[in-house]
Amino acid sequence: MTAHHDTRRRGRWALAVPLALLATLLAGGTAAAGTPAAPATPVLRLPTPTGQYAVGTTWLHLTDPARPDPWRPESRRELMVSLWYPSVGAAGAPAPYTAAAVSARIVAAEGLPLPPDVLTTVRTNARRDAPVRPAARGWPLVVLSPGFSLSRESLTGLAEELASRGYVVAGLDHPYEAWGVEFPDGRVADCLACEREWPDVAARLVEGRAADVSFVLDRLTGPRPAWRGARFVDASRIGMVGHSIGGASAAQALRTDRRLDAGADLDGTLFVPVPAGAVRKPFLLVGSDRPADASWQRDWPGLAGWKRWLTVSGSGHMSFTDRPVLGAQLGMDPGAIPAERQLLITREYVVAFLDAHLRDRARPLLDGPSPAYPEVRFTEPS
């Protein structure tokens, strides 16, 4: 879990694995000896959510007037946020996966022979600006933070599942920390942090993202919310889930913002040490099939509330994102675990964790190994 946090090299490896597979197939190659090439016009789509609710989505552009951007101090911090939520029916047009400019920057940054707009062709399951389904108590809120160099669309499969199960989900883009973040006026923030040496920026990323999350919570749960559907959010039940550096940021945010009630880290090294007893709220660690992360061992005593450390055998760093699913749809072998099962495991364990700690629902899946998911090991640090 440690090597793939190495700034530009890490981000390149993380995206090149699935997208390089796409490139091979789109060029008419084969995935392996004896495997036929993919069709010339592939259809990319995310698996259908399994919850009872239709899913709506909308985008927000937020500016924090009180905080300079950590990468461009001459500007105020701007954020792009995708909201996914339970909706009424299937009104609205199908939501785009990402913007063309973002897709183009991902393809260019990885040096892949792909159409620049390839990621705009992904079919999602959410409807743009569909009406929010009312809830008497309000829906619990979950904040998602993507990995370094990744943008908010990389966790769409998880976000749609959560929304279909009755959560409002806020997926954050952290500008200048991803290959591309597009603002409504057409400006695109490139990855300035990718130009820095990793040891010098890791703690800065974690601390800055925790501040981003707090600002978004202000705008969604404060007295003058930025979204008209915010009246259906239950501000007393808020969780955060992050992938890679986003997961490390979840641990930090639980320490700095008391509104957060639970956090989950999907394969992210804890770059800011967690002092003993510092996190007293529920925390879930889910790791890929690699040697144990030294920071998780180090900071296990810092997690003083309910906690679990799960390891998914046969998984990789990107298994907790949409990327393996997109590659597999083009005929590629994603590894030891089928691609859609990788996403299924992430969905089921994250939902179980949030249901248990934001909804007080019994979830035996978190009590120990399950025959339904033999890939998942419960780790007990020494």
C-alpha cells in the first residue's frame, strides 16, 4: 500500500493499469493469447445499483471566501462536488460520467492512445437533477474523497450504490490534486500537486482535504445551504469514505470535524500520524492484497473506537474504484477477482459499515469472515 503514493509515478501506475487495457483493445489488440479483440465501438457502463431507490445527481461549484487555495494562494479555494441521492422516479436525462476536458487530461497524462473523450462515453445509472425523494428524518450524508491524481468520477459506482440504499453522497473534487477538474465557466484546474515531490506534499494534501470536507459540510448542513435538496439531509448522521490519500484524509477529518460520525479508508496510507486514542469514532480500514501498511500498524492504537482492518485477497490499489470494471468490459482480465465482484465487495462492506454506524442497523458482515466473501480477511495487527 505504500509504493503507490509516490506522486506522478503513483498516479500514472494507478490509472494506466485499467486504461492501458482499454487502449490495447481500442487499438484492435488482444487481452491475452487466444482472446479475441474487443469490438471497435465498446460500450462502457457501471453496474446497476442494488438498492430500492432510483438515483439522482447534480453538480455544485463552491468557493470558500475565507481560505486561499493551498496550491494557488492568490485564489480562493474552489471545489466541484457531485451529489448523488435517492430520487423520485426516473425523471431527468442520464447523467454524464465526467466532462470531456477531464477525460482528455486523464488520457493525456497517462500517455495513452485513446480517444480523448473516452470516459464521457461511460453510461451511469443516475439522472441529472432528478427530484430528491423526501425522507421524514432525512437521509444520512456520506462524503467521498478520491485518490491522488484521480477525480470524483472514479468513485461513481460506489456513490450510486449508496444513493440507491438511502444515502445522500457528496463526491468531492480537490482541484490541482487531480489530472483535471473543470469548473462551470470552462476553466480547468490541472494537477499542480503532481509536480511536487511526494514526501513534501502528502501531509499537506491530507490536511487540505480535511478542510475541504469541513467547508462542504458547512455548505450542505449550515443555515444557508448551497443545494435545494439539503433540507432532506440528516446533519446528525454524517460519514466519510476515501480512497488512497482520500482515505488518509478521512482519518484526519474525523479528528478535526466533530460533525463526522464515522470514517473509512480504502487502501490509503496514513501520512499524518494518528496519536494514540485520537480517533474515538468508528473507523474502517480496507486494504488491497499487499504487505501490511506500516502506517496502519503504527496508528492502530490511535483508533480508539469501533474498528476493523479488512484485507481483500487478490485485489489491487484500484480495486476500490470504477477503473477495473471499465477495463473488464473491453475483454480484459482484471486479475484474481472479476472486476464487477471487486466493486461488489467494496459496495457491500462500505454499506454495511455505514448502515451499522449511521443507522444503528445490525450488520453481521462486519463481525467476522463471511462464506459469501471468502476474499475478505479480517486482520488483527500485532
